[in-house]
Amino acid sequence: MALREILVWPDPKLKLKAKPIAEVDASVRKLCDDMAETMYEANGVGLAAPQLGLQQRVIAIDVEQRASGEGPDATPAKKKGEGLVWLINPVLKLGEGEFTYTEGCLSIPDEYEEVTRFGHIVVEFLGRDGKQRRIEATNTLLSVCVQHEMDHLEGKLFVDHLSALKRELIKRRMKKLKAQRELERKGEATAL
Ligand SMILES: [Zn+2]
């Protein structure tokens, strides 16, 4: 497995539409594993291949690392990897109702905003083993995460659901962050 670099928005590659995976072969399984490692390293619950600059319809999700619910319905957090799923060529078969959740994104560090998406979803996809699978989720981190990551495959980010004003403010902060990171990178390169 290998860690890969996560692109930070704004980046033209994040706006590209991803192409379907023709066959789940060894290279796709390698990508799946790299994506999981990269996602965990960044402390994320979801990652889509376009965030690594790859126009492929592959998503890694593990929302079970987070505790969910309250009282008798509460589910404790699981260990990283126990709730890991990969969604290859996901298709939204049903989306209904509305659910609002405060979202973040590994490509937009430290920014969190409320986004309203479908509440109930049914999504069909291929797993890492190439077998057809299905997820059904209602008003949960999973239902939010699946839709957030599927947006990435269309070149869409959660900021595209916000007002133009909010998006511009976040864009300004991200450009500053990227400039700062670039300086640090250059600094590291010369500090011998
Ligand atoms: Zn994201």
C-alpha cells in the first residue's frame, strides 16, 4: 500500500468527471488499498479517486470509525478498517426526503458547512471483489458520505452546494493555505 497526495480545492482536476471502471482488476484493487490508507492517514471517513487526481469512479468509505446515535440507539466507534467499504461505479437508484448535515472534505481542510442532501438513498455499486452490492441508508453519516463522495465523481464539491459568497470566502482561505504549504515545501527543500 502507498500513501497518495490529496488535492486541495481549488484544483482543476477536482472539477473533472470520473470514468467508469471497466474491470475490477489488480490495479483497481491496489488503488482501493491506497485510498483506504490515505483516507485513514488524513483521518477522514470518505475519499474519492478524483481527490487523488485520478478520474476513476472509485470511493472508499468508513463511517463506522465514528460513534453515532444517542441513548439506546447509540453505536460506539469501531476500529479503523472494520467498517471499510469501497464503492466502484456507484449508481444512485433512489434518493428521497431531505437531511441536513455539517460537512467537511479532505480536499477543503478545516472548513465545515451545512449541506442539505437526500435523506434516504439506495446505491448500487461493485465492491473491491468486483461483486455487485447495494447500500441503503437513511439520515445518517453514511447517507451523507455516500452522496458527498459520489459528487466528487461528477467533479462537484460540497462548496458547490453553498452560496457563491460563502464559496468565495472559503476559496480565498484555501488559496492562502495552498500558498503557505507551497512555501513550506520549498523551505523544506532548501533547509539542509
Ligand atoms: Zn470531499
